[in-house]
Amino acid sequence: MSATAQQNAESQPEVEQRVIDVDATENRDAAIEQRIEKIYSQIESLSDVSVEVQEGVVTLGGQTANEAQARRAVELAERVAGVVTLEDDIARTLDVEGNLAPVVDDLKQSARDFQRALPLLAIALTILIVVAWLGHRLARWQSLWYRIAPNPFLGDLLAQAVRIIAFFIGLVIALDLMGASALIGTILGGAGVIGLAIGFAVRDTLENYISSIMLSLRQPFRAGDHVVVNQHEGIVVRLTSRATILMTTDGNHLRIPNSDVFKAVILNYSRNPERRFTFELGIDANDDPLAAINTGVAAIEELDFVLKEPGPSAKIETVGDSNIVIWFGAWLDQKETDFGRGRSLAIRAAKDALEAKGFTLPEPVYRIRFDDSAAAANLEATSRLRISESSRVMKSDAADAVLDTRPDDHLEKMISEEREQDSGTDLLDQSKPVE
């Protein structure tokens, strides 16, 4: 055989064909007919099917109730040895009684099987209930899970996992007792597909849930810390299983999803009590900037709340069109001094010191042209009067009593009262180390 012919032979699908004997006898036909009839006699639904065999060709006649029974008769006849081919002449009566009777018989048999299986089913159901109940009782042992888990949130999560695991253990035992252990794989496969679909549907919820777990483990801040989370500033009230609660400096509640908090850049002002404040002042371009730096720094150093180490500092920030901008910076203790008020007093002290030394703090200059000279003169006189009055107000010693630099504890009291009133679960644990 050539290589091409061999390849063609290999490429053709193998078809199983029945070999037809050359010699056929009446005895063989009778044996085939007798064998098929005996088979049909043992099947009630095929008892009315007739069989005739000539030269190995089987002809089926008679009647069946439906197509399924006729097809079954054909399949059984084809499996008998010696059958060359088969002719299907079976009539499908499709009568009500013939089709309904098998269904009724099957239902009766199922009812009898169920009745016999009731004791076993009751035992399996009892095992499932007992195991699930034990898991539920074990899950309610909160003191155990709170000792095992690092925080109450994970403790509740472990308890819920125990409930679910106990239920599945009871279900596996019950199915195995009923002889339906094959269903376990089907149930687990179906649960996996359903879980995957639900996971895609509630992806954001799952992300937020996992973020809550990670935040409870990391402990990125404490209750009462002054933080900035994604441009949102406030005092931390609590960390729940869904969101981080902040109270803004205006006293409003701010809820940030934990998924956003977990991925956010967090600025914590309370972690280090020492904090630097900065500001800028501009002097006239003709003034000496180094002398202005020394004057401003000396004035800031005299303030009681300004830390001596590190001390105040200053530098020339930039040179503008009509002024020189000087940057000032100093440190204070946020536990002893309010940041905003301390910065305000430092600005006031540096400004007054520069003005007292004769430094000019230039203002933006606008050139306005008036056609009426009298109106221009009146405007200039009014402006001088207002400037004079403003200077007297700014230099008044009474302002020192108004600007109290002690920290404002009003927000802290509000947060403490709210935490006492709402005893809900807080995932922030003071006994755990902060990340």
C-alpha cells in the first residue's frame, strides 16, 4: 500500500459494520424470533409487539402506547445476535390509558419508596438539625471568638463561618446516610457557580467588606485623631464594618466607605503632637529682607506657645514685582495650643514687629483715574480715615485677651458623648498597636 493510500485509510472514520452471514437457515430465524419474543414478554409495555424474522430481517409489528416504548423495542431487537436489519412497523396508539398507567405506577412506586425511607430520612434530618444547632451554639460563644480574633469584627466573622461549616457538615452526613453522596459534588459545584455569580454582582460590597477586615487589623488611626482622608478632613469617631465615621470641624458627620479609606492617602495630624505652622509676609522691595527676617523671627520667639526646639525659621520665598515675600515657620504643641489660633497670633506678632521697625508691607497698587477732582479728593480723605481707624483697631491690646490659644475641646466632648450614647461595634482597639 502506498503512503498516500495509507494516509487516506487512516483519515477515514472507522465505522463498525455488522458482517452478514452467507448461509441463513430457518432454524436461525426461528431462534431469533423466539429470543426477541421472550424478551418482549418480560416487559409489560412491549407485550403487544409482534415479531417476524425472514433471512435475518426482523419486522416488528403490533402496537405500543408511545414513541419511547417503540424505540425501546427496536433497540432491544437490534442487540440480538444474527439480526441483519430491522423494519419498524409498530403502531403508536398514544392512548390515554396506555400512557397514563405507567406514570401512575411510577408515582405509586415512588410513594412506597418514600414511605419506606421515612425512618432513614427522619434520622438524617435529625442529624442535620443537631449538627447545625451545635454549630449555632458554638458560634454564640462570643467570649471564645473575641479571645481568638484580634477584634470583635473578626470574632463575629469566625462565628458566622462556624455556623456555615456546621450546617454543611450536617448536610454531608445526612446525604451520605441517605445514599445520596453523589449529590454532594453537584451541590458544591452549583454553590460555586452561584457564589461566583453573586461575587460579580456584589463586587463593591465584598471589596468594602474585605477592606473593613484589613483596616481592623492595621489600625491606621485612633478614635479622636484629626485626619484627612481623600481631601475629607475631620475627627475620627469610630470604624464600623462598613464605613469610617468622621466629624468635621463644623460638627457634621462624614461617612467614608472603608474601601475608599483602605486605598486612600491618610494624613494624620494627631499622631505627632508637634506641628509646624507657616505663613508668608511681603515687605517693600527697598527694605532689607535679612533685617526683616531677624525682626519677624524674634517676634515669633517671644510667643509662649512657640517651641524653642526646633525654633522659628524664615527665608526669602520669592521676589515679586513690588515686594519681597518672606516665608516664616515655627512649631507648636497641639496638645497645649490650638493650631489655628497659634498661627494667627504668630502672624499678628510678626506683622506688628515689622511695622514697628519701619518695614513697609505693600498692598496691591491700582491706578484709578477720576474726571472729577473733588470726588477724588473726597475718596482719598475717606480712605485715609478708614486706614487710620483700622490701624487703631489692629494695635489695640484688647485683642490679646480675645485670642486664647488653648485647644478647643468642644469637638472632643461631642465625640465622647456620641461614643458613650452609641455603644455599637467599634473596630478601633486602643490596646492594639497602630500601624
